[in-house]
Amino acid sequence: MQPSDTLDFSLQLLRQPSVTPVDHSCQNMMAERLEKIGFHIESMRFADVDNLWARRGQQEPVFCFAGHTDVVPTGHLDAWHSDPFLPEIRDGKLYGRGSADMKTALAAMVIASERFVAKHPNHKGSIAFLITSDEEGPSINGTVKVVEALEARQEKMTWCLVGEPSSTHSLGDVIKNGRRGSLNANLTIQGKQGHVAYPHLAINPIHSASKALAELCDVVWDHGNDYFPATSFQISNINAGTGATNVVPGSMNILMNWRYSTEVTADELQARTLEILDRHQLKYDIEWTLSGLPFLTPVGELVNAAKQAIYDVTGTQAQLSTSGGTSDGRFIAPTGAQVLELGVLNATIHQINEHVDVKDLEPLAEIYEKILENLLT
């Protein structure tokens, strides 16, 4: 196997058991290398979350690498073929928790920056890093807090590349240039508990809500657009009853989610939902949680720079996509920055025996370096 700076640094990061929200010195390891090439290092800790803001240069435009050092829990260790925090290479694949999501991308970002600065010490604008240990957790004290701090002092990003694993079949085949919004509802339908043999003395919330829930499932919320698929609605949990067969439940709890496009707003989704519930004359309580607004980066400087870099390194014509879940890009895009996600294959993220192809690591660093060249030289 050929020597690889990106692989070496990936291994160092993967050995850190940084289960969210613990960073476990990953950010210090990155900051140490960045400081050596002229980055000003700023640690931002909010509650139990470590965040890193590093910047080289004082001028605009500002290109920012963004990502997270925290990983999801390992699951049952006996299901792993090797220790998830003692990374191993087998058959050309690098195994370890965080290998795909997203420590190899972090390593590639640092290596790309080192190489770019060595070649272009007087580059245009600024390079920055926004790194958190709260992306896989509640996302309360991570990127969103750093962005608030930067906004308060009017420090802006022009372009932001999030190193989330975006690729599907081969490195660089997909760039995420936006994400759908995510709206959650915790709905409780009130009924009246009673004996199943005396239904006239009870109100069954399952029966009374069934038509309303069916209507919610059938609603066409929008038709999407050129960038986004149509908004989707899913009921993820329903709970009711005492466990006994002869008791009508007194209430029913339902968890629901909308992944929505830019064709509709969260307020509109809520209003249409309440109209349906009220029309069916239900007695209910509902709590709303907006996990993230939709964002979109149309074709422009950042997308073009990334597509050209991918083509130069791999020969692949990257496709744009807004599919998948949410990412911390949802906190950065509202500042006006162009945001995209570009990283390794996402086939094994959050899975047992998470892994990436070793052969993709150096090309990823090369892609990141060429993006810097395309924008800052």
C-alpha cells in the first residue's frame, strides 16, 4: 500500500473514542496541525460541547471546511469484526466508527489545507474550519452556537464545504447542494378510558383519530421542484392502551415527521395539519419541533468549483442532490453562505463494521485541495 498522509491522520482520529458529545482531543489534533500553517485557533466550548473555529487570513472571500468529530455509539461490540476504535485495514477497506461519518473527511480537509498553503502561502481570501462535537447529538451547543457567535461579530463565510459522506456508488458521484427541512409533531389524542364491552361509556382515541390520520397520510403537500422531491409525511410511532384486551385506551400518542421542500413552509404544514385535526373534531394536544429549515445552493461558484475538482481528480461528472437527512449545513446556509456537502461513500454510515475504501482517501484530499485552488487562487 502506498504511503498516505490522509490515511495516517485518519487513523489517528479514528483511534479517539469520540462518542457524541465527547471530542476526545480530535479538535486539538486538528488545531495543532492547522496552527503550524498559520491558522488562528479559537476554541468555543458551549455546555459540554467542544467546538473549533480556525481561520487563516483576514480578508474575504472566506472558504470554510465544516464537519464534526463526534460519532454515534458503536452498538454491540461483539457484532464488530474488530474494535471500532482500533481501526483496521482489511481487503483495502478501513474499518472503524467514524471512518465514513466523517473522520476521514476531516483528515482530508487538514491535509488538503497543508498542501494548498505550502503551494500558495499568499492565497486570496481566507480558509476556515468550523468543527463541532455535537452533530450526532441534539445539535444544540455545536455549529448553531458557533454560527451565532460569528454572526454577532459580523464574521461571514462566503463558501462552506461540509464533509458529510455524500457519495453513493463512487467517490464524488454525488454532491449534496441542499437538504430538505425537517418538522416533527408530538400529537396526543384525548379519549376516555373504559371497558370494551361498554363502548358507549368510553371514547376510543384510536377510532376517533383514524380518519384524520388516514387523511394526513394521503395529503399531497406539494409537488417539489427542480431541486427537491415532493414533501413526505411519515408517522413514526403510535402508542395507546394499557396492554389489556378489555380496556379502551384513554389517550393515544403519535409521533410524526415531515421532510419538506422549499415549496412549502413549516407554518403552512402546521396550519394544514391543524385544519384536518379540527375538522375531524378531535380533542388533542400537539407539540411542534422544527429540526431544520430547508436550504439550497444553486449552481454557482462553489458548486462549479467542486464539480470541476471532482472531474479533474476522478473523471466523474458529479450529480447534484438534496436527498437524505439533515446536516449542520442547515445552520450555516441562513447566514448567506453557499453550502454543499462532499465526502466519501455513505453506504455504511452508523452501521456495525462501518468502513471506507482506502483508495478514496488521497483522491478526496486532492479534490478538496483543487476546490481551494479553484476559489482562492
